[in-house]
Amino acid sequence: MKKVLLSAIAAVMFFSCQNEQNEESTNLDASAITHRGCATQEVFEAQLKADPALALKMNQIEAFTQNRILTNRLVNGKIEIPVIVNVLYRTAAQNISDAQIQSQIDVLNKDFNAQNSDYNSVPALFSGVKANVGITFVLEKINRKSTTKTSWGTNNAMKKTAQGGIAPTSPTTKLNMWSCAIGGGILGYAQFPGGSSSTDGVVIDSRYFGLSGSANAPFNLGRTGTHEVGHWMNLRHIWGDANCGSDLVSDTPTHNTANYGVPAYPHYSTCSGTPVEMTMNYMDYTDDNGMYMFSTGQKNRMAAIFASGGPRAAFGI
């Protein structure tokens, strides 16, 4: 297990993205995606370039997060997140049903409360750090809008009314999710705490939203939503978006890079100490049926953002 140092805070801003997808794609993929692609880090780096002041803000959030963890002053009580789902569709399949949307909320509630059926599949090596995050989600409203766009890319156009999208609803107190055709091999992306409220939230390709309807294997179990909401709650990719990088969590093993598919256990890292990788963690790139746990360190990191003074404190305790 690696030790997280506060000196790693500045390094957050310079993580290199190892996604293989092109965020500038303008055409929806014709074939099903076989490898998970999350554009959260790419979008974050673009935001840093557009707004240099964001780097300082993110450093401050990281310092606050680490202080909360080190001093053990974390949120006590239940956090309930109201969710707004914005559906942008060109085809009937993209106009996902209310039932499919609710299935995604149900998956979030199971995964963030250790009620997922595969939670007990966590290997004994990690049983001592597997965590019940204890955050619940409630679907509050669904907004729908027809569009002629074949794909939206990752420049947040789906969040802007002037560009044909749907603006977020009360983003400081509600989690906004967008279902649309992203394109470029991207399943979804999220905005870390600290970004502009006008673009805050989670985007998921309609083919990988929830359990039913247009959901496509091997990403048909709603875990793209779990992964992206993890980012929205300040979790990094488990490999730190760099070779043997840090995810700023103390109880996750150092991964040399992303894992795909469903790796056979144990899967050893090539990094120092050759630890067994936590490939079943929601913040890796494995298939939906290959990810089924958060760690205690990740739980503490997520809880910190909702504490008084944290970047999502407006959601309340």
C-alpha cells in the first residue's frame, strides 16, 4: 500500500492522460466500445489550460481534503444527493426510458452502499479496506430535448443551451447527469469538484447509462455511472493517470497503468514492490462486471468534499 504525501498535491495538475480516445471526434462510433474510455482527465486538463486560476483552486481543495483525512474530521451522518438527468436524443434509442434512468440511480445506491451483489467477491487481501461509502441518490427530475447532433464530444456543449444542450439545474445542490451520444470511444466523463458550476456534473453515453434499454455489454451494469460519480466526488483514476502514478489515496495499491476487461486475480503491478493491483476498484478501467468496490481511503476522500468548508458542502450533511 502506498503512502500519500501532501507534496503530491501539485502533481495532480500535471497528470498525463493515457486514454486512447480522441475527444475531438465528431462522429458516433459505429461499433460497440470494447475498452472503457473516460475523458474526465482530458476535460480537466483542458479546463486548466483555459483557466490557469483553476490550478490554485484545485490545490486548495486537495490541501483541504488531505487535512480532513489526516485530522479525522470527516462527515458524520447521511448524505443524500438529488439527481437531475438531462436526456439529449436524436434517435428513439438515445431517448432512454424513465426505467433505464431509474436503473442507473438504483445501481449508484447499491454501489455506494455496499449493497451490490458482487461486493462479497472482493478478495481477502482487500477485505479489510473495502468500504460502504454511505451516500444515497434520489432521482428528482428528468429533462428531455430532441437534437440533430450525431455526437457531442467532450467540450461540454451538451451542458450549454446556446449550443443545443441543457444547462445544469442548481448544480451547487444537485448532481446533474447528461445522457447523450458522446462519440470518440468515450463512455463518460465528469467534472472534479472545483470547476465551474455552469459545467458541473456527469456525462454518460446513452448506450452505457443504467441497466436496460440501450445499455451495451460489457458496460451494461451501470458501472460507468459509478465510475464517473466517483470522479465527481473527487476520486482519481486508480493508476493516477501516469505510469505508477498516485491516486492520492493511501490504501489503494500502486497500479502501473489502467486495466481492461476482467483481469485474472491476482494481477501484479510492475511498479515498486510489485503489489497486487486492486483491479476490482470502481476507478480502474475494467469491464462493468470486473469492478465492484471502493476503498476506505476513497470513502474518506469523498466524504471530505461534503464537510463544512468543502467544495460540495452545499449538499449538506
